[in-house]
Amino acid sequence: MTIEEAVVKSAEKLTIFNVKEALFCNVYEESAWWFIELIKPYKPIKERVKKLNMDIVSIGFPKSQLPAIPEIAIAKLHLKCRLEHRFSRA
């Protein structure tokens, strides 16, 4: 997947798309914000992409962390749902 495709697809709700490049994976735009919120709080970077003629937000992480991401997401999302359910009942 290219950066352009990832930026377009990042508009989909609650979906995270990553672009694998060499030893790292990059996540762009809305996907980056979902990643930060639901998986791991990386520091986002704003950069200019000349090909798209726009500024985009991205994060990057080592490919070695890719296998652990589904487990982290499930655990955090489960905890978040439990907390929201508990507070919404009060």
C-alpha cells in the first residue's frame, strides 16, 4: 500500500491501515490518531507530502512490534468498553 492509498483509506471509521517500509511501519492521518488512541501513544509527526500537495500526520513503529498489535488492541478495547459500560450505568 502506498502513502496515497493509506491517506485515502484512513478516512474509514475505526480502521487502521499501515504502510510497511523497510524495517518500519507507518500509519497516516485518521489511522494514526486511532492507533494513538487505541493501541499505543506514539508521538505524531506532521509532514508535507509533495506528491499529495498536503500536510499529513503520521507515526512510525518497528515491524517487530506488528505481531503484538492485535493483542494490545483487543486488551485495551475490551478494558475501554468495560469502563464505559460501568460508568454509563451509574
